[in-house]
Amino acid sequence: MKNIYHNSIFSMGTRFNVVFPFCNDEIGERIFTVIKNELNRIENKYSYFNNESFLFRINKSAYLNEFWLDEETYELLIYCRDYHILTKSKFDITLRPMIESLEKDIAHNENLIGKLGFKNIIIDGVNKTIRFENEFVKIDLGAIGKGYALKRISKILDEYDVADVFISFGGSSILTKGKHPNGDCWKVSIPDLNNQSEEAHFFNLNNGSLSISSNYYYNDTGQLRFKNSIIDPETYKPLKEKKLSAVYSSSPLEAELLSTGIILLEKDELYEIIKSKPSLKFLTINDKNGVVEKEFYE
């Protein structure tokens, strides 16, 4: 096929890939340069680990004094708060200290219990300020960084009138526009929990986004390993039941927020969200003592 532009870059700790069908190299390169600049801007501004980032300054200062937010950060944090409420507190951007505690093999850091959670963040909507209730609270936007970047990139693509696009951000965050040149949609497969070479489900995407979250991975030798990154905010313990969630939404940011949050929700709670947002689609797959259960919600 002629005029297919493809490029990739390492960003936010993973590989970012774009495919623009029906786009020549000159135009594709011009758009990709704008995208790269935006990815760098977001990462530099909201990196948890970069001591020169805006987020680092918030985490350093917001317990001692009110910290003034710019409009972009204020809106992003309000969005996080709204979905914290929607997911019954399961989506939470304050759990990084507990994750770091677990990674250091501290089974359960008693000092952190009750000290984390969105309830310990005070956002003043009038003055656009933020304050932390205690010194343990830290904000980490890593769980939504890719989704927010894709939301911004979607606007860039609209400005350039790019009709057909497939973007994979680390394989777990997908943005599409239009359709595959050889079909009527972009097909994305979700791997089987216990056999990565087989598909458990297909999503057909047209101008939509998909975010996939899980609490496990397979290392280079094929051994199963659990991650400590998905923690129940009520118990402060990591999810140890092998589980995957996938969310389809027209918004890549919404998909990213929800895929992290819904992995800890029960069926009736998931149906409650679908009822309030009927355009969404959820997929959950979990392994309960060797029995794989798959549920699709729409």
C-alpha cells in the first residue's frame, strides 16, 4: 500500500507507535514532530520522579502551604477526583507511597494506613490551589499519563485533519481514528489470561480508544509475575488475584482512568457505571483458582 507513515518513540517509560495510512512521509514527519514535542512537554511537567517537574513541586510543597495550580493541572485533578468518586474510590492517584513501600519488601507500612487517599487532598476551586492534609500524601499521575497524552494528541490530529490513525502507547493504551485501510474498523485483540498466544476478546474500534490494565506480567523466561501497582485503597493491599480489565471509550483519558479503577470493582458496581455512561464498554477477565471468568459489559 502506498503512503503509509509509521514512526515510534520511547516516551513515559514505554514505546509509542503511530500509523497514518494515506499519509506521505513529509506530512507524517511534520505531525509526528508536533506529537513528540507534546509528549515531552507532558512528561516533563507531570513526571513523578523528575525533581524539576511541576508535579514534583506540588508533592514537595502542598503539605506545608497551599500550592497554586495552572488551569491545565486543575482541570486534570478535578477529572481524577470525579472518577475517583465514580469508581467508589478504587481509582486513586495517591497510592504511590504504598507501592514504593511494597517494592521495598515492607509488607504493610502502618504509617501510611489512613494517611493516603483523595480525602487527604484539598482542592480550592475558587483560588485554584491544592493542599495536602499530611506529609505522606503524594500525587502520581502515572496511571493516567498515557491517556492524557493521547487526549492531547487526538486534538493535534484533528487540527491536521488526519482521518485514519492507529496509535499504540505501550500496547495497553490505544487511540484510533477512522478505519483500517483494509477493513471497516481497527481490530484490537485482548490476549487470553493463561495463554498469551490466544485471543480472549476482540474490540472493533472506530474513532475510539481502548485502555488495558492488569496486575501481572510474564518475564523473559515466561514466568508469571505480579505487580504491586494495583492496590485496593480500602485495604492498602495489592491485588493478588490474576486479573485484566479493558475499557472502550471515545475518550482515551476516560478509558485510562476507568481501566485502572474497574479492575477492583464488583459486577453490580460495573453495571452501575455502564448505566450512567452507556457509550462505554468493559471487559474483565480474572483467574479464580485456575478457573478463568470473562465478563463483557456494554
